[in-house]
Amino acid sequence: MCHKLPILPISSYFAPPFVSLSLSLPCVYTVKKLQMGLVSVSVAELLLLFSLSLVYVHGGIQTTLDGPFQPVTVPLDKSFRGHAVDLPDTDLRVQRIVQGFEPEQISVSLSSTYDSVWISWITGEFQIGDNITPLDPETVESVVQYGMYGFPISDEATGYSLVYNQLYPFKGLQNYTSGIIHHVYLTGLEPDTLYQYQCGDSSIAAMSDVYYFRTMPVSGPKSYPNRIAVVGDLGLTYNTTSTVAHLLSNHPDLILLVGDASYANLYLTNGTGSDCYSCSFSETPIHETYQPRWDYWGRFMQPLVSKVPIMVIEGNHEIEQQAENQTFVAYSSRFAFPSKESGSSSTFYYSFNAGGIHFVMLGAYISYDKSADQYKWLERDLAFVDREVTPWLVAAWHPPWYSTYKAHYREAECMRVAMEDLLYKYGVDIVFNGHVHAYERSNRVYNYTLDPCGAVHITVGDGGNREKMAITHADEAGNCPEPSTTPDEFMGGFCAFNFTSGPAAGKFCWDRQPDYSAYRESSFGHGILEVRNETHALWTWHRNQDMYNNAGDEIYIVRQPDRCPIGSEVCDYFGEQAHRTLTGNSIILTTTINSIKICTLNINKF
């Protein structure tokens, strides 16, 4: 007998969401075609039509609906290790080329909504040595002149400026004071519009050249940036230059840097560096940094980030402890953050919209437990997200929760224990991390278990820094670290215990690549996120050793809002079988042993 095929317009086979067909026998189906009468289509023809529709929309690329996938490890390409050697201060790309108080290290970052951006830059020269005198920020104005491209530059905004110091209370260590850092907030901008701008101080003839940036699209379910670049642990090596060149070739509208920017803390204050600070400089009284590396990094990045907005979250290499136990001073001073605009009181965590995507940037190096300000802020932020306006919810922080490499294995377990339930409850779609210097993409996962409503976790800590790549996996024989060595040194705490269920029950590591790990590879590179509509986003990862238009990994990440409702409470229930019945806003789960649990917040995911 023939199975009945849904009567659909042929055009519907060429657009998501896609129709799942189950065809077995050579029947002939009558398919209604809009405004074209009736057409007889054989099973073979229909299958060909359907397969062509997938190629048309997906280009033959797999989707998360095809998963969970069997774990894949790409063998290490020993012929290519990249040039993970830092650029010297003699490299023209990191030298100061402006005069007097002319602006340098110019960058753009987003505010919380499309109609505002931040413009940042530095004027004046840094000082380093025993006797330094900070510059006076009041001596130079913070002005941006701007307007829509094609029209006169007629608008002007003023901002604020600051100078920061990196000071050490130990004899023989050199202190540092920065140039004058300026941050100016532009608002009242039109969405998805190209603007031109100059920054500086016109009263002393110290204005920059004209630069350009494009605002984000208006927030809505049909409105998205074309391409978002995601990179982590960038540093300033020759391999970094390759990463940035490949990234530029993909023409991103926005850049996410998920921690570890300059790696200035791999240097002593006299400018002597090492691939491993603790190996080379174990006797220093404090972990030193060479702050001019931040200025070199800002100069190198200016051609990119003066045009494409960059959003940064802190990593462990931004800690940079100094006198009076101050930390993260360079990070918090040099970048502009939409903290106030998004209701945050900290540069360590904030949120923003980019079209129909809501980004949540979280801090792994500040308190994150349920009593912490960050957790309370996150609860409020997620509760106010309207998924009808911003269907996609993306989170980012530095250390990954689901990395299978030995380096930093389960290091952020306390953060996962504290926050994962909250992110799962509100249906975070994608998580981006760095820290581990390799690439890894997970299947949809929650609490170490494959879950169709869990997030896809992607580690992109392969930007190119001088610490080289991570190549050893914790699940390989003899590589499982001792649990006591895994907690993060800065945050402390211990939450990583042996697994209690699944194939690794009773063990601290799996003895094979874990089921939640879909793909992993040790190569330098970056990723590109292209959100196509409310439910489909294309993710591609690009290796530095490949041609510019090639992808080492690619997949369509597909949201299933009907299957995974948002804002619900996770119910615990007993028994191997259960059914659900809707009662108002509650779900009654009845198991075979008559255990009942009622969720009252909203529709439950199970």
C-alpha cells in the first residue's frame, strides 16, 4: 500500500523548516502546485526533488537534526604547526606611526542595541620605567565627528578619557602608564547603515583619518548580521597574522573575541618573553607583564577593528595582577563595554543584541554562584529576552565546560555546576569558548548527556598565540589528569568529581572520545556564524593552512522551539517510561510507578 504524502506546495520543499518524508513503495502522488494545477510525480522524482531542496538550502551540509554525531578526531598534521612566534617590536605593523596626540589603536564596539556604538582610541605615548609621570587626560578632548556615508560629517559626540597604570611594589620591576584612552558613545543611529567618522581633538589639529563602520540590523526574527567572526586566544604571533588575514577574507560584520587578547603576561617587565611563563620565570615575586604588548596588539588590530565592531570578554591572560592586588586593569580600561546599557555593573559580564541574536557575555574570573551579582544579573537578563524578537540566544565566556583536551580539562566545572541549569532553562542555543588552544564542537549536550534541547558548545581557542596548540586528549591512555590539578588557580574551588553515570561512570575521564564531542582538531583558525533565519544558522570553522574559501568544519545549527520550549523548569522524575499531559501552564509527568511531578513555571522540556 502507499503511505499518504502531505499535500504541500512544491515551493515548500525549498525552504526551511524542512518536511521529513517516509517513502517506501513506487507509488504515484498528486502534489498541489501553487497556481499551476496538478502534477503527477513519481516516488523517484519526488525523492530527487526533495534531495535537491536540501542541497539548495543546506548545500549538502549536515544539520544538528542529523545528530548526535559519532565523535570525530582529526589526526594532528605534524607538517603544519604554524608560526606561533610573537611579532617583535621592530615589526612595522606594531610601531607607533602617529605624531603628538593624533589618535591610534582605534576600535569600534557595540552598545546593547543597534542604534548605538562605542568608538575608542588612544592618544599620547605610554611610559615604562622606574620614574614615570602619567599623562593628564584633561589635556586632550574626546570627540567623534560622524555621519551617514555619502553625506557630510555633521554630527558630533563627546566622551570620557582615562589613563591606567601597571605598578609593581618590587625593586627592579618596571612600572607602566598608558597613553590617554578615549571612549565615546554614539547614539541615535539608523540600523544596518554605513557611517563614516573621525576621532580625536580638532582644537589641537589631532583628528584621525576618516573610518567607516556599519550598524547592526534592527532586532527582529528576520534580521541578522551577515557574518559574525568568532576567535579566541589570539595573541600577536605570525600565526595571528594568518588568522586575521583569513578572518578578513570572510568579511565579517562583527567579531567576538572570547578572551586572551595580547598575552602581555608572557613577558617580564623588561620585555623578555617566554612561551611558558611559569616554566621560565618561576622565581619572580609576582606574575609580571610587559604592557607595551597591549599597545602593539592595538596597533596591529586597528585596520580591522576600526571598521568591524569587536566584542571582548576577559580571559585568564587578562588577569595581570599588580600592586594592591588589582587585576584586569588593562582589559577594563582599553575596551568599551555595554555594561551599563545592559544593566550590568561590571566589565566582566554584559549583553547586547545583533539583529535577531541576543548575546550574553559571561565572566569566568568573577563570582558566578547563585548568590553572586553576576548570577542575579544573568537571571534578570535572560528573563527579559523576547524570543519573538531575538529568537537566537548565544552565550560566550573564556574557559570551556565541554572540552576533551587534557589542557584545562574540567577546569571550569564549578562555573558549569552553578550556571548550566539556568542557561538550559532559557534555551541557550550556542556557547562559544576559548582557553584550550584547539578547535572542538560538541553535539547538543546538557550535564554531560546528549540532549536535543542542550546547547552546542564550540571551543575556538586556536587564534594563534605563542603558547602553541593543545594536542593531547584527556581520554587517551595515560593522559587523564589528577582531579586535584584541575581547578582554576584564580577562582579556586573544587567541583570536578568522577562521573556517576554513562560510559565513564566511576571515572574522571572517558576512555574514548566522549559522545558529547562531535568534532575536534588541533589547528589554528577562526569560526564564522551566519544566522539564516529563526531556526537555522550555518557554522563554519576555517583553518589557517587552508585556502581562504575552505572550511575545515561546517554544520547547520537548527533550533527547535516547539520541541524545546523556553523558560521552563527542569522536572526530575522516576521510572523508565513517562507520559505528559498539559494542565494549564503545568505538565503532569506520570511514570510506570505512579510517581508524579508537576512543573508550574511553563511547559517543561523532557
